[in-house]
Amino acid sequence: MVISVCIGTACHLEGSYNVIAAFQQMIEKYRLHDNVKIKAAFCMGQCAHQGVCVKIDSKEVQSVTGATAKTFFQENVLAVLKPQG
């Protein structure tokens, strides 16, 4: 799984490095180094949205903030890699 995080000007100002740091903490916490990679990207064409543009593999671009990054990771990464049940 590849998580692309925009580090372009608008997303940088919205806190892209905070989002990346939160994702890195989650990868470390759940020992997902072999399953999840974070990739810096430039403009994904969604600059009008508040937050940082994040895309998982080829899925739709979503807006994430430092405050929502851990929840985003749990719902979109952990839920896929470690399904409940």
C-alpha cells in the first residue's frame, strides 16, 4: 500500500508534514513497514479543499489534517490491512 501525501505549497501550508509524521507514527506503532509506504507528491489538483491531499494507491484523493490523520489511517489503512472479525 502506498500513501501519497501532497507537499506542494497549499498542502504544505495546511500541515502536510504533520500528516506525514502522524502516518509515520502509526506505521511504527503497528509495525507496518513492510506493508505501507509513504510517498511525497506534488499537486493532486484538489487545492481548494481544506487540509492536505492524501491518496492511497489509486483511490480517490481525500483531505486530511493533522487532527484527522490518525483516524484517517485507522479507517483507510488499518481497516484494510487488519480486518476485524
